[in-house]
Amino acid sequence: MSKPQNTLTPDQFRAARYAEGETITAWANKNGLDPRKVILVLNGQLKGCFGESHKIAVAMGLKPAPGGDQRQLAA
């Protein structure tokens, strides 16, 4: 099974933040998300299947938005 188009891996998300000179915590705060939970999703400790962790995974571009809606929070 292949990765859906327009999604990122956690490493790609980290690299994009690094390239923009933005910390994960700053990105989370800018998007109104709990920085601790964002880091847990990035590290795979929260799977992003339900609730807030799913919202975070979609905002980071790790998972496609439900219903094919491709909106993401500020990247």
C-alpha cells in the first residue's frame, strides 16, 4: 500500500519547519495546537487516528483530510 498523494512523512514535516527556521513548538502555537501533542504525533507515540491527534496529523499534512478536503493549517 502506497502513501497517499500530498501527505508528508514526519521527517519531511520536520525538514520543512527547519528550512523555514521555525520550531515545532512555534508552529504548534501559531496553529493553536498543543505543542506536546504535536511532538507525540511526530514521534509516533500518538497515532493520529481519532480526536485531537487526528486533527494534528491532518494539520501537519501527515494524513489526508477527511472527505478529500485538502486544507491544511499554516505550513
